[in-house]
Amino acid sequence: MENRAKQMASIAVKAIDDKLGKDIKVIDISNISIVADYFIIASGANKNQVQAIVDNVEDELAKAGHHPKQVEGYQTANWILLDYGDIILHIFDEENRLFYDIERIWRDGQDVDIKDFLDDK
């Protein structure tokens, strides 16, 4: 399961980076939660960019055979949650990312260097 989650996280991080997502964070929560193995958090500058990031993540993960179990917040695009089971993505606009501060809530998780996911790009 860990390899599958890491592969999915890698695809998602690259897809976010391709759409110039800002401040990409990957948090390994596998040792502190049964919800998922990874949380991936990123920001977009505005509604259109946030939706473009999400669309690209969905497209790239679908190519690899992964489909979201649930998507929340797409229409308003101030915080879009994509639940893929093994990974959960939170794509925010900049204002809401600061307000909700998900990284602080999950600070017991282990930060993962996104370079690990982007090096083979």
C-alpha cells in the first residue's frame, strides 16, 4: 500500500507543479492516522488556477488508473479537497490556506521533501 500511495503522491505533486501550484507540501500521516498515507497541500493564486490544478491532478491520476472517491469544493474553489483513499489533496486559494492552516493541524505528521517526487520529472 505504501508504494501505491507514494506513486500516487508523486503523480499528484508533478501535476500540481505543472500548473505552477505554490508552496506544495507533502505530509506523511501514515503513522498517525488511518485516514490516508499522505496529505498533499498546495495553493493557487485564484479560482481559475485552483481549478486548473485540480483538473490536472485528476487527469494525471486517471491516466494511472486512480479516481477520486470524493471531491469537495470545486465550484467555489477556495478549498478543494480530493480524496483518493491513500492520498488526500487540499488545494487552496492563498487566503483560505492561511486561514485554515492545515499544516499546523497535522504537524505530528512527517514532512516529505517534494524534491523526492519531482527529481524524476
